[in-house]
Amino acid sequence: VGLAAMEQRGRLLSTGRRAGRVVHRSRGRPENMADPPSPMGMNQVDLDQLAVQHGGVLTRRSLGYAGLSSGAIGRAVLAGRLIRHRHGGYTTPAYLESLGDDRWAQHALTVKCALASAGPDAVAADASAAALHGLDMFGPPPDRPVLVMPVARHAKARPTSTAIARAARLPESHVTTVDGWAATTVARTMVDLARRRQ
């Protein structure tokens, strides 16, 4: 199931709240025929929609907010309903399938996982920022996400051995967010990429 199909399916669902839980009811069938929640805490439609809302990346924290315990997360992984991605992030089979063979889109997913792991002050940079922005790039993406840890706030960032982390003083005007994920602006990204190629 592709991402477009997931979103289309999501639009066919109306959402109600009862006892603090989101209950989805599909058009054209009785309320008592709605998909029941999985014994693991959420049905697959809920997980797929949650993944879309979070840009494909689900962390233990976001899954916990959605009501899944550590045990439920583990069982969902074993059942193939969640896929453990790099840097401690998770995604769903449907979201991963929606990326197809697009290596830059796959890299963007890895970058988001790295940002979630590195801490709130980490910023995607260089080719990794380009991947988040969806810029057209030549050649393959980097093997590891490229992150910048601002010097003034470096103590709050958690460097990761599976990402290229650089300390740099980034003006606030050079940092933006792409669907909630921190990245250098398009202008700063293009300048950085040009410098790396010189």
C-alpha cells in the first residue's frame, strides 16, 4: 500500500474521541463494524496514519503517547506491524513501501531518525538537509546523516556514532524546519554543498 493510498484511506475515515482514545469509523458501514483495536494497542490503520503524521518516523516516545507500552512496541515489531529503522526509530511497512526505490527519500527517513536520536538542538545539514527539503540531487545520498550541533547549545545535543556530527555556529536565520524537522535553510544548504565540492 503506497503513501497516497494510505492518505486516501485516511480521508475516508471520520474520527471521534471516546475515553481518551481515537476511534475511527469508516463510511458506509455501521458504527459497530468499525475496526477493533489490536491486542497490541492500535490497529494497523492507526499505526499507518500515525507514521504519516510524524513524517514516517515513530519513536518510543511518540508511540508511548499513542498508548503503546514497550512490550506492545516489541510485539508489534515481532508481528511485522512496525519496522525498527536506524537510530532507534520505527516506521510501518506501508510507509517504507511508499518510498519505493527512491534512495534520497529513504535517506530523508534515516535523517529524521538521526535527528530524533541526537536531541532537540541537532540540525540536518548539507546533503541530508537537501534530502529533507526534497531537492533534486545527483548521485547517491551520503552513507550517514549529516548533522550540525550548534556550538552555543552543543551541551544539549547528543552526538551519535551512526551520523556525521559537526559543531558549527548557525545563525537562527540559517535554520528552518521541514515538516517539524530541523534543517539548514535551502539557501544555506546550497552554499554548504557548493563549499564541499570545491
